[in-house]
Amino acid sequence: MTITREVPIGEFKARCLALVEEVKSTGEEIVLTKRGKPVAKVVPVETESWKDLIGGIVWQGDIVSPIDAEWEAER
């Protein structure tokens, strides 16, 4: 049985790059917690698994800009 490491989300924010590199090098996942409760998981990517996304991502347009809002220019 593998023990999953838990890291508070505030610590992850401060050490993000180092923790991601650790996941990459050790292959072990890290569970991110907020107030002691799990909220997310950082897991290593299998070498070729990103290729599974090819053709599976569909561009739906701009998801940031409002679609029906009138904008006034600042003066």
C-alpha cells in the first residue's frame, strides 16, 4: 500500500514548481488539502498519455469575453 503525501494548498502555492518536479521524479501523487480536507490531486503524467488528448479537445471560441454585453469605452 502506497502512502499518499498530503500538502496544504497554501504550501503548494508557495512551492508549486518544486512539488511538481518531485511528483515528476518520484512518480508519487500529492493530495492537496484545504483545512485538512482533500481538494485536488497532483499526479504524474504517463509518458505518452498526453497524446490521448489529440483530437479530443474542441475549440468552442472565446470563453473569457462576455457574449451579450455592451461595453463602454473608458474616457
